[in-house]
Amino acid sequence: MQDDPNAGNGPASAGDVLAVFRSLGPQTRAEVMERTGLSRSTVTQRLDALLAHGLVVPAGEQRDDVPSRGRPAGQFAFHRDRGVLLVADVGASSLRVALCDLLGTVGLERSAVIDVASGPRAVLDVVDGLFRELLDASGRPAAAVHGIGLDVPGPVDFAAGTVVSPPIMTGWDRFDIRGWFAERYPCPVMVDKDVNAMAFAEHRAAHPDVDALLMLKIGTGVGSGIIAGGRVYRGADGAAGDIGHVQLDTGDGSDPPLCRCGNVGCLEAYASGWALVRDLRAAGRDVQGVDAALALAATGDPEAARFLRRAGRLLGGAVAEAVSLLNPRVVVLGGQVAASAGDQLVAGIRELVYRRSLPLATARLQIVPSALGTRAGLVGSALLLADVVFAPSRVGALLAG
Amino acid sequence: MQDDPNAGNGPASAGDVLAVFRSLGPQTRAEVMERTGLSRSTVTQRLDALLAHGLVVPAGEQRDDVPSRGRPAGQFAFHRDRGVLLVADVGASSLRVALCDLLGTVGLERSAVIDVASGPRAVLDVVDGLFRELLDASGRPAAAVHGIGLDVPGPVDFAAGTVVSPPIMTGWDRFDIRGWFAERYPCPVMVDKDVNAMAFAEHRAAHPDVDALLMLKIGTGVGSGIIAGGRVYRGADGAAGDIGHVQLDTGDGSDPPLCRCGNVGCLEAYASGWALVRDLRAAGRDVQGVDAALALAATGDPEAARFLRRAGRLLGGAVAEAVSLLNPRVVVLGGQVAASAGDQLVAGIRELVYRRSLPLATARLQIVPSALGTRAGLVGSALLLADVVFAPSRVGALLAG
């Protein structure tokens, strides 16, 4: 992408100064001047505001990996322990929550079994109960919470912070998640799709220098998260990456299967965890859920093997189209099905992508397994939340207000 | 998308100061300080360098839409007539070139009939002949050329400035276009896909506030250009937007048609200008090219009507997948076939998109015809080139060197 011709517009705010500390670690006043091009008086003014609010501290006074003894005098640092972030990675049947520092580093964790279709109030009660446990365990009051982040298995209007027309999250449609938390915590609330959090985490953890990345989640359902220009790409409404509901025509003349979304013939209806369970049951296997179906597949069951071969081919077709449209450098395969049966899927995916997409798009393409596995959602939510909470525009408003 | 936490890093350069003038027009020194947050001494230093190189001038001394009489004293402006940009919009069978000011505003134009498959040297000779005509006509020497931009109907490695494995541009594969021009002009050379230039032009001209836009070109071939975050999204290698070669299975049991790219069953092999010509000829119609085929279709020929109905449906399926992945706010339909038979195509496209993509992605989606028509490529190339030539990093290097 070309440089942004508007990059020079707008005065560099306290938030921009804070961003230097967040991304580069402890800095002297002179280093901040050098990196921002701001005058000494502007830097001093911004720094004073950040110091007054406790977001920046003299470097010796904050916990860090580097021992404070021996640190050059006059350094300042982001005060990552000034408060905490709370995040929840909500799945269809379980959730995981964590208490994080202000950089988004995951600390204490808790988890619970839930049914996401029991609705937002029931699920958020569980989330908040675990949040309270984490705050108690760490001796932090609710007032120390600087931000709350949720990632969920459904379409999200990111700007509004609501789930919209979700196939499986019964009762969540446009539920006011922010309002629910606002009664309990005085801080911003971010809601995102699980696949966006996963994509962001994989990018930061394993592929930080890659400009374009596609995270394909093959779990109970199928979805994808897109990194473009190093950031999460959400599209105009937050609906980007909806690869699970592209419609296939398999060309074999069979009736297309009904999908959870109400349409027929979606990729997910052929090649997901729930479709595997459905097909194994239809073949007389007594499997109670996705884990059991994957366990049966791992024993070499021929019906499961047939399903996975076909799923690999169909996923491959969809990934080939995504590669043609998005030209990612890396495709990351994550989710429960990919973790358990990735080897059986990846051959089909590779074959279709290399056969169908342009040589220019595949010559340097990597197709790799998830580096973070089941932790990707939680880790990514925390990192995304830290960026939202400390976005330069928000920090500016915070210090002004 | 979230704010960039790294936005504050790196000193604001002379290029950033120039960007203020380029995007906002004439400014006083105080206004530049206010908009950049830079100190008076830094602004003065940057401005002196820009004045010394003639890229910025006291506002009264440059041509502009606003009369210089009555302009507030002490204003400075980007010197858009300090030099010129030369651009060429290269098609399969014709090309158009223009002389532009440094903002990328198209001025004098010339065009020629070519065969792009005659190879780069033959085509570039024509381009350069017309460039010389434009320079002569405007009384400008080659030394006044600040940048050269080409857009072409094939895959482009944007960083390298080369065409890579193009289906129809015989002889162009990795040809050193920059080297060819370097012997003739002492300036940067940009090469891009035609659809990227078209997408950029439509965005700037008709949808400047839209964050995510998909430009679908249905001409002799089929391709797309993507705007994400207000910029051209090219993917990791410049191959993004390759929608013409996603593979369809139409499910009707027929053998998939051979595509120009060497694969079979590509969208383009069913639903492009060249496929229309092929099918009309197979049905006994004596059409010599895409224009003739479209003229026949305009008379109500039943074979052509059948083709267009099917093409609309197949294009609609592919656009639905692109909408699901990219969630654009606007889909622009351009190219020769869309211009001539757009009404017949758009019903099929609309139907498939609204049936298949998420409600969240379609509720505010607009599907609209091109605002710039056949001028989109040329206009977009000039705007893209201006951004490349005056990218802050390049301007900094230019002034330092």
C-alpha cells in the first residue's frame, strides 16, 4: 500500500506520545522528541498530562521484565499495572476469561461450561461472576478495570458493540452488551468476532511482519478473520470474513444440506464440526458432539475419513477463492477440527489453492497451523482491547475530560 | 478499524508537511503548526526545504481555482504546476495517455489502437510516442516529468513494477518496465492493475467517505479492485482482487469451458466479453469482437439475452462471496459489458448477493454503476501516481538527496 498522504494531518496528541511508550518500551524525553518530531515543550506538556493520570511513570517505578536497577536515569514508561483489562472468549459451549495488564498480557484465567444459546443475560452473568473472581483473586477493585473485551462466535457490528442476526447465539441479536456492562464497570466495552481476535493474536504472536493474513477457523462452525495492512479488516459493518456461509454447488446432484443460518449449501453445512457430527450420526455412529466425532475420526473410522477428505476439498475451494481475492501471505488453520484433523484437511486445501489461484498469489503463500491453538481468541481479545482502550483519540479525550 | 497505536512513531517529515498542502490546499505557517503539532522551528525548516525545491510556493504565485487576489497574506500552497505526471491506461486493444498536474488532475489526452499481446516494447513505444506529443504540445521538457504511471489488464507485482504471468499480455511477464522508462525519464515509474486504478478513481470521485469498496470490472475479461480503509488493497503480492479466475461449478453437468488463463471453469470463461463473443459465434452469430457482440445484445438477440441472464447469475454468485469476505459498503460495476448491458446483469447480481450474504453485510450495501466509465482507469492512475510520487518517505529522501 502507498504511504498515506494524510499522515501529517492532525496534531500529535498525548495518545500519540503514549503509543510510543506502548510499542517501544521505556524512553527518555529526548527519545520521544526524536521519534515524534514534537518540540521539547509539546513533549513535556503531553508527558506531564500522562504522568498526572498515572498512565506513564518514571521507568524505575513500574514492574517490567527489565530490572529497574541500572536503567538509565530520565526514562519513562507506560504504566502497564496502573489498572487491568478483563476479557472473555465466548464459545458455543464454553468460555474462558482472563485478567490482563494494560498491554493486554494475559494473567489469571478462569473458564466455565455454558450454552451460548441460553441468551446474553445468562451468559454475561457467568462472565461477570468469573470477572469478580479474578478481581478478588488479584485484589483489584472494579474501578481498576480500564476496559472489557468479549469475543463471540457470531457476526458483530463492531462500532455498535452488538451481535447481529447470529445463527447460533439465540437471544443475542442486537442485545445491548455495552449497556449491560456499563451498570457494572465504568469503562469501554469492546465486542468482536472470535475469528478477528484469533487472527490478530496469530499475527502478533507468529507473523508480525506479514501484511496480509487469513485466519481460517474450522471448529463447530467455519469462519475467518482477515489481517490487512497489519490490522484486523472488518469491512463496512464488521461482517467481513464470513467464509462459512459462502454457498457451494458440489455438482454431484445431491440436495444441498440445510445450514444453521437458514440457507442451504453453505460451506459450513458441508465442512464443519457440526456437519461432521450430523454425517456420522446419519451413518449410524453414536457421537454426542464435535469432540466425540473427532475422537472417532482419530481412530481411523472410514466414514469420518471420507467426510474429512471431502471437507478438505470443499474448504480448499473456498480458501482458493479467498486467496484469489485477498492474496494473503499466510493462511492460518485454527479451531477444534483443524487442531485434531488438520493433516487430513490440509492436503485438500493445499491442492485446491495451488491449482486454482494465480502463481503470483501462491508463490510465497504459507499455509500453517495455528501457533496459539485454543488460546488464540483470549490472547487476541486482550491485545485488541488494549489498542481500543489506548487509541490516541481515546487517550486524548480521557486526559482532556 | 482501530486507531494505529504506532501512529505517533517517527518524526514528522517534510513529506508530512507537504501532505497537508496536498490534501487541504493553501495554508499559513500557523495552520501547518496547528495541523501537524510541529514546533514553529520545525515547520519553518521543513517549509524552507519545500520552498527551496519549489514544491511549495507562496500561495499567490501558483495557479489555483481560487483567485490569488484576496488570498490572506502568508499562505503557502503545493506547487501543482512545478512539473507534470504522465499516465497511460493500457487496455487489450487500445490505450489512452494523459498529461497531468502534480495533484494528478488529468489535462491533455491522447489515445491509440494497439494489441497488448504485441509485447511490451511495441506497446511502450506507442505510449512514449504519445507522451512526447503531450510534452511537445504543452511545451514541457522530459525533465519536468515527476512520475510515470501505467495501469494494465493483468496481474502486477506492485513493489517490483512488473507484470507477472499475465493471461493475455504476451511477452510482458516480468519485463522491466521501470528500466525501459529509466533510460528516457529521470523519475519514478508506477505500474498497477487497471482495476486498482479504477477502484481508486471511483472511490475518490464518487464515494470518498466509504471505507470499503469493491470495483467489479466486466469488460473483455473480469476482474476487481478493492478499497479497504480508504486505500487500494493489493494483498501480499499485488494479486488481490482476482475474482475473474475463481472457479465455478455450475452444477449443470456440462464440461467447464477453457479460460484464457489456462484453467477451466473460471468465472471469466462464463461471464466476460470474450466469453460472450465465443458463445454468440458458437450459436452462428457473426460477431467480430466484444463491441459487436454487445451491439447485437442491444438489439434483443435471444442468444445474447440468454448469455447475459446466466452471466448475471454467475457474477452474482461470485460477488456474493466477495461481499461475504470483504463486506464492502459499495460495489461499483464497470467495464464495457457492464456499461452496455448493466441493467440485464444487475438483477442477477443483486438477487444472489441479497439471498446469500449476511443481513449485516447487505443492509446498507449499494450496488451502483461506474461514475467515471471508460475514464476511471486513467483518472485513477494519475491519482495513485501522485500519491506514490509525493509519499512522505519519498519526499523526505528527495529533499535530503
